[in-house]
Amino acid sequence: MAHRPFIAITLYVFTSDSEGYEPLYREDVSLIYAESEEHAREIAEVNSRAEQGTHKNETGDDITLTPRAVIDVSAALTDDLSAGGDLYSRHFRDFDAYSKWETMLCD
């Protein structure tokens, strides 16, 4: 079976035991080539676990990166990525919730 392009959305959290540290979340969008959506999800989960670890930040505090979830895996909107084009889309109904989350949204 041929490999097709899939898009995976993965959520991570940065945490620390340092006083006053507030968790920081990161959402990654990844391109994965796989035989099926199920296979692409497996790859995304393995890749996310490989990111887990602890490092020191610029002030010497231990910061831990932990994968929270593979949010979505979906076939790319086009199979031929050589010419560019749309990759991924998702739909929602609660625009107010979206606008509170998306800090780059302009009025």
C-alpha cells in the first residue's frame, strides 16, 4: 500500500517545579507519510513521546516537556504536496471560545 500524506496535531505542555511557573502549552502540526490514518496516528504518538524530556531554561530551572495528546490526524487535503496547497482544515461553532484562545486574531 502506498504512503499518503497525513497531518497530525499534537498538544504538549511545559511544566516546572519552580515557584510561580505557569504551564505553557504548545501545539505542533506535523506532516506524516503513512499507509492509513491509523498508521499515521501511531507514528504521531511515537513521535510525540520521543519529544518528552527535561531541560534547563535560561535561568537554570528544570522545564519538563510532556505530550498531552494527539489531537487530530487527518489525510492532507491534497496528495501532491510538490505544488503547495491546502493541507488541513477543521471546523468549529464557538467563535467566542476560539477568539479567546487565538491571540493572533484581529478584529
